[in-house]
Amino acid sequence: MKHRNVPFPAQKLRLYADENVPLPLVEELRSESRWRRKVSIQTAVEAGNANRDDAFHFSFCRARGLILVTLDTDFWDDRAFPLGHGMPGIIIIDARS
């Protein structure tokens, strides 16, 4: 598969992986040089946020300008988790299949 040259933000994307994101995925993003240049990633456990609910993780990211990475499809609910107002984004990985 050929990689296309797609514009990328000048600064690294600051990601926050909640507890349901597998650690091997986080480690892959940290170990691959092409990703390391583009993103920085912190886990909920590293931030001391283990066993917190979805609303907490959402608020934590919004307050710090982090992009939330999750496998939790509850974040599709725009009313409960609206973007904007300082929340830069949510990446929902649908890994059901």
C-alpha cells in the first residue's frame, strides 16, 4: 500500500488513550518513528485516571486540549459528549469485528 503525501498539522497531535485502548496499540504509536513525529500519547493509567467514568475522561481531555482515543462507542452520543468548547476531538476505534 502506497502512502500518499497528506498535509499534517505542524505540531504533534496530543492524544489521550482511555483504559479500553490496548497497551500494544499505544506502544506501537510510541515506537514507530513515523508516528512518534506526528503524535504524543498519554494513557489514562499514566495520568492517574484509572477506573474513572466516561464523563471524567471527556472532561479531562477537554480541560487539557487532548484528543480522546477510545474503543467505547458511548462517545458517539453528541449530546452527552459534544465537540467544541475546547474539546479538540475524539477518535473512536470500532473493533467489534
